[in-house]
Amino acid sequence: MTAHNLDLSYAQLDFGIRDESEFRLTSESSTVTVTGRCPRCHGTSATEFPLGVVGSKGLPWKRDKALPPEKRSAVVADEVLYCECGFGHDGLPEGALFVGCGAYWRLKPSSGSGT
């Protein structure tokens, strides 16, 4: 496993489409969390995505149960993930929404992923 590269300066770089199997998708009653290593700095990055809209009805899942893997994939299928390693890489803009190295990517779903 490659160690977190703390020497990288912040740079907004597109790392394209990554295979979902490189990450772990988990869910609780109201979120799906994507956890894994940033493809650029190799720091552990975790991003939470809320399920549904507050106050909405007729959601395709029950809020008291975790989602099955295929539904977790659907939640993040159109999302852009950003490095959220939590380390303020040199050059991180003041007020940045994500504290990390600046890398971003999307996920290509893979069957049976997540836990």
C-alpha cells in the first residue's frame, strides 16, 4: 500500500473514471459513504452522500435499513468525488470546500461492490 504523499502541492486534476472496486461503499439509513484512497495523494478519503430530499415521500428505500450494493452504486453514479484526505496540501485555496490534494474523479459501477 502506498503511503499518503504529503509533499504534493494542491492542484485540481481530473483522474477520470475509477473502478468502484477501488473504493468501499457503505450505507446507513440516510447516507451512502464512499471510502478509499485518493488516486493522486493516496490519502484516505471519505465522502458522504445524503439519500433523498428531506421531507420527500415515496422513496425507493426504507430509511431504517441500509441500501443493498446496487442501490449504493446508483446513488453515487453521477457524482464527482473529490480528495477529502483532510490534509491541507501546500497551496490549498483559502475557503476550499474539500480539504485534500485537489484530485477529483467519478466511479464506474462494478457488480457486487460495497458492503
